[in-house]
Amino acid sequence: MDIKEARKQIDSIDSVLVTEFEKRLTLIKEIGKYKDEHHLPLIDEERDESIIALHTQNCKDKVLAPYVENYIKTVVSMSNEFLKEHMHKHI
């Protein structure tokens, strides 16, 4: 594979990641509404930690595991930040 083809594939993967992240944030809003209606804490640190551990452990290439862990931590952190900001604006 040449560099142009590799970059084309990376661009395609990035597009999928963005689409899926948008879906994730839409679901985060729904979870936020539920938590607000049921007077639950917005952030569930135990769940966050379990998500990070699960995806890190499921990484097939153990050399990549630390990068997967960092990626998932970032996704979870950004999702929590979005949730806090969204709920603050809509309360």
C-alpha cells in the first residue's frame, strides 16, 4: 500500500470515528436527561473506570494497549465535559 492509499483509509476511519462520537454525545444527552429526572449524579466514575479497563483489556495488540487506554480516557473525559456543559445550559 502506498502513502496516499494509507491516508485515504485513515481519512475514512476518522470520518467513522466522528460520526460515532456524535452518536455517543447524543446518547450522553439522553442519559443526562434521565439522570436529571431521577436525581442521579451526572458522573459515574466507577462506570468510567470499567469502560476504560474493558477497552484496554480487549485491545488485541498489547503494544497498542496504552494508546487505546489514553484514547478511551479522552473519549470518556470529553463525554463527561459535554454532559456537564449541556446539563448546565439546560437546567
